[in-house]
Amino acid sequence: MKVIAIVGPTAVGKTSLSIDLAKRFNGEIISGDSMQVYRGLDIGTAKVTVEEMEGIPHHLIDVRDIDESYSAADFQKAARQAIQEISQRNKLPIIVGGTGLYIQSLLWDFKLGSEGEPEDDSLREKYEAFAEKNGNQALWKKLQIVDSLAAEKIHYNNRKKIVRALEVFELTGHSILKPKDRPKKLYDSFLIGLNTDRAVLYQRINQRVDLMVERGLLSEVEMLAKNPNVQAAQGIGYKELFPYLAGDSSLSESLEEVKLHSRRYAKRQLTWFHNRMSVHWFDLVQQPELITEIEETLADWLADDTSDFCR
């Protein structure tokens, strides 16, 4: 079963490329973004509009209310089902997103969760008591010290998962997310990575933030500020503006925080994809003509029937 994934940092044109390739190769798009699942969060997540879709079906967008949680395991299950259904329609599944864990857990047999790990009620009670006294973020920082892999992937307000991760680490000495064996590839996948020069990327990120404000970002922030402890409220582009609404900072100061955190996130995204996956990289920002090379490469790959993967 053939699957294309378009990955890379924010603001490099993944959405535009996905639409072009879906039209060219009879595809449907699966969002691999951890924030675009939330209804009503359109501007701050740079969610694709109906007009931009150009009639191409999109999946896993607007599937959660803002007070609901969403995990890599949720995405893995839903996206694999979407891939199956799209393929059965003789369409090409195209995954688009910058959330590295989502892409990796989908395309490989990547185990999420703690099945088969030992349990200890007393340890669980100890960490629950610590969280009650010191707060969820203090508990998360404790996890970050002993198991940075798990801390990177578990939201600091998800106390249940943090407690379980600490419990497993103390009992076994290894991360709750550490794969027991090298994960195998589940699909015949081709990964396209988009990137550009860092200075250009950072300029595009800064401009995107300013444009989001012009389009009404603050209305979405105000909606989330009514319930700032939900998972959705911790997304970059939202949490940084809460101090402005509270009168604790100016709008320009808060927007600089959004831009700073967005740039840092882009750097983390690139590090993930460079270190963990085999990606074919292109710079369409400065060399838009490379789309011809991408299309020709994909056409050859799609025509190749020598793969051992089932179709």
C-alpha cells in the first residue's frame, strides 16, 4: 500500500504542495497536525480553508472540541483507518503535517502506551500525591529529568500518563515509549520534506504570525482563555497571548513570544525529521521549479511494482 507523507517545519508550503500532488496523483489528504483536529481553531493553526482544498477530500481536521484531548495514539488509529479507506477507493493517501511523533507512529509499527509493563499501586499513589501538592507541571518536570523521551511526547496536564510513565521508569529503568524492537515499516511510503534557509524560514514564520492577527487570531485566543487548562490552550500561538488578555503584557510583547516559540518549534521539527526518518528534502520557497522534479520522482515511484509491500 503506497502512502506519501509531506513533512517539515511550519510555514514552508506543505499545504500548497499537498493540494498540487493530490490533484496530480488522484489523492486524498490526511492531516498529521496535532492542533488542526480542534473545531474553531482555524487561524492559529493555519488550517486549510475550503477554498484552498480545491475539492480535495481532507481527513482528521475538526474532529475534536476544544475541551477534548487528542493523543498520538488517537491519531495513529484514525489515520490508519483513513489510509485503508482511501486506498480502497483507489485513491492515494497523502499525509501532511509537522508533528513528528504522529508521522512516525503512523508509518511504522510504533508501539504507543504501556501494554505489558509492570504496575505498582504504591508508586502511583506516591506520584499522585506529589502532583496534588506541587501541581502537574512540577510532576512533568520530574518526568523530564528521568525520561525526556516520554516528557517530550506527554502533555504536562496529562497527569495520568505522566504518573504511569514515572511508574514504569522506576520499575523497569527504561522509557515507557521505548520500542522493544526496531519498529518495522507498515506502508510503502515516500517522505517529502520541505525546508528553506533558516533566515528565510524565520522571516516567513514572523510574517505568518502577523497575518494571523490581522485575520482574527485574538478571537480564538479569547475563546480558549475561558478554559486555559485544556490541552488545546497549550498550543503555540494561543498560550502566549493569555498574558495580553489579562493585561500583564502588551500585544507586541506577546506576539514576540509567539514568534520566538514558533521559531524554536520549527527547529525542533527539523531536528526530529532529520534524525529519525529518511526524507527527500526540497526547498520550494526559493526554488519553486523543483515541484517538477518532485512530481517526476513520485510518478516513477508510484509506477514501481517491485516493492515487497502489499497494495
